[in-house]
Amino acid sequence: MKILVIGGAGYVGSHAVRHLVGAGHDVLVYDNFCYGHRGAVRGVPVVEGDILDQPLLEQTLREHGIEAVMHFAAFTYVGESVTDPAAYYRNNIVGTLSILDAMRAVGVDRIVFSSTCATYGEPGVVPITESEPQTPINPYGFTKLAIERALDDYAHAYGLRFAALRYFNASGAAAEGDIGEDHQPETHLIPIALQVALGQREHLSIFGTDYPTPDGTCIRDYIHVTDLAEAHLAALEKLADEPVLKLNLGTGVGVSVKGIIDACRQVTGHALPVIEVERREGDPPELVADPSTAESILGWRAKHLDIAETIASAWCWHRANPKGYGS
């Protein structure tokens, strides 16, 4: 299948590209390299462009005979979405509408969309099922939910077939150690801890130790990025039978902040000094997926359930590439 991977030079997108190529698909990456890296997609054809450029999207879809789209391109910093919501509404919502309208113009009717558990806000029940009310608490989560609503409406009106995949905390790196997580700025716990191990930071911060959890710190569901990649292909294939899919992608296993730090210490052999600071506003105590619907519909299940194994794959990447793709 000829697949356009939009945002394919980013963290999750590049791992999806690798999995698609390995499965024998004809893959084209579309990225503006705002946050993506050329080094993440070596050997794969690339069109450099913005998702707001609908004429270029139409040209790309048409000239390359694209049959399906995977959409990873989004601004994803929660804090920034609060201080600069205009950028998030324009890029995430307007940009996605540009993609959908380009697809309509050319006649491409299948898309796999990178959504997020942030659409649930602060859930009432954990583990989180797809029936949990979606009440996001920040502009980032709301933009993703607005896109899900647009996908529903496009499906009803125009026959679009889509999968909205709500993933939890993407983590880890490819087994080969040549692609991995490289964000500027970095806000994710595991890479920050590994940067401390590399001597790039003096310490890491624990935001709140008084949550109603066993050790007082937040609990999250860390899913290996290669498991996410496999789920994207499984969802695309399932769209042949099911026109609409909305699925949680996680392991179903929660790990606390302190648990992650202890595992990082074990993997790296470094002490990893920490400081305890006040809670961050809007951090729910626990976010863990119930992945049973994805398992039953896609026949997919996360393989990497040992958090130390996931961290070890990330450590392999960071140790070999201490400056990320700029190493």
C-alpha cells in the first residue's frame, strides 16, 4: 500500500515509518521539520512541507498515488498550549482540516490519526476505557478532541474511514538504537532522567509527592514506541472492515514517577539526584489504559511490559546519541 506518513520524521512517526517499510509498504514522509529530524528517516523519500499548505498536500497525494494517510503532525506541549493556544488551534485543528480536505479533493479515504489520552482530562475511573467521558483540561487535549469530532463528521458526510488512536505515554526506542526520542525542549520523564545520567542535567524534579497513590507520585502507562508503531499498521489494515475505530493504546500497567526513576537508576547505574517540588496544575494522579478493546478488535497487544526493558532501549539510544540527531 502507498502510505503518506505526515509528521513521519518525529518520534512516534519515524518508528511507524520503519515498521511500515519493514512490512513491505511504499512509504512517503511529509514533514516540515519543525520538530522532526531528517536523520530519523534516512533512506525514505521525503516531501518537505507544512500541513497548512493544502495545495502541496493535494499535489503530493495525487502525484504519488497515495492510498492512505497516517497523521502524526501536531504541537504537543501542554504548557505551551495554555500560553499560546492560537498556535495549537491553527496547527492542530486547522492543519488537520487541511489534510482532510486535501484527501477529499484527491479521493483518499483512509486515515490513522494520532490522538491522545489527554482527551479524557482527569478520568473518573482507572483503568480508562473508551467509554470514559472526554473532558480535556488544556488546549492541547481539546484540539485533539476537536479533531476526533471532525473525523466523525467527515466519516458521516463524506465516507471517510478513520482510526483515532488515543495513546498514553510513548517511550523507549528502536532495538537498532539508531532512532529514538529527541525533543527540544525535552519534557518527558524517561529522557530527562537519562539526560541526568549522561551528565547533561544536574537533577530531575518530582512534581508532587502527596498524590493518593502508593508512593505519593503520579502513575502513568508507558507504552513502547515500537508497540505503538505496530498498532498503527494493525488499525490501518482493520479499516478495510471497520470504517471507524477509536481505541486506547497502552499496556494496562501503571508505573509511578518514583518507580520510573528507580528503574532508570537500575538500568544506567547512576544515582540520579532528584528534588521534590510542588504539584503541576492539571496533573491527574493516575492515567492507565484499559487496552482490551484494541486487543479484541485489532488482535494487537503491547509486547513490552517490563519498564526496565523499555528504559534500556531508550538508554541505548541516548548513550549512543547524547545530542540526539545532532550527535
